[in-house]
Amino acid sequence: MNEHSKLLTKTLGFVFPFILVFGVYMISNGHISPGGGFQGGAVMASVFICKYLIDPMKDVSLYRVQWVEKLALLFIILLALGFVATGLNAYFTFFLPYYLIIMNILIGLKVACGMTIIFYRFVYYESR
């Protein structure tokens, strides 16, 4: 796999920004429309899959991706506990859309990291 298709490289290089914009759009509008953090995170994880298809030798640092995923999970738990368990959602109803947007962003980040880790683990396992 040393030789890569130049057409594939150029096409996927051109499509990357559109995939990222679509993923961000799904995450940011998930609180008012279908979609949200999980779907947007899955779309954003496809960028890493495409990156692997272009050049398998340029790996992402799985240690960093795992660290970001764990950090996102910590913030999801802290934000949920801080907002719902303390009863702030009953007093500050105007904050609910912002809470949902923040949660969608965190969930999207976690899903993107998780799917990237799963993909690379399968690739490493199959390449052995």
C-alpha cells in the first residue's frame, strides 16, 4: 500500500472540510432537529477513517485520542450532575438550550474519539 491513488488523495482532501462542517452542523443543531452529538460525532470520526484511507502510515496518537475521550466523559458527568442533580434546571429554564448544546458538543467529541479508537484498534488487530 505504498502507492496511493492521487485521485483518492485529492478528492478526500477536498471533501474533508465539508465532512467537518456537516458534523459540526449536526452537533450544533441537534437540540432542535434530528441529529445531535452521536450522529455528528460519527460523521466527524469518518474524517479519521478517510485520513487512514489516504495514508495509513500517518497514524493518529491513540493515547491523545483516549485522553480527550476520557476528559469529555468527565465533563459530561460533571455537567449532568451539576445541572440536573442540584436542581438548577428547575430554576434556570432559560439555560436549557445552552445546556443541550454543550452536552451535544461533549457527546459528539466523545463519540468521535470512541469511533476513531475502535476503527484504529480493528485496523491494528487485522494488520497483525
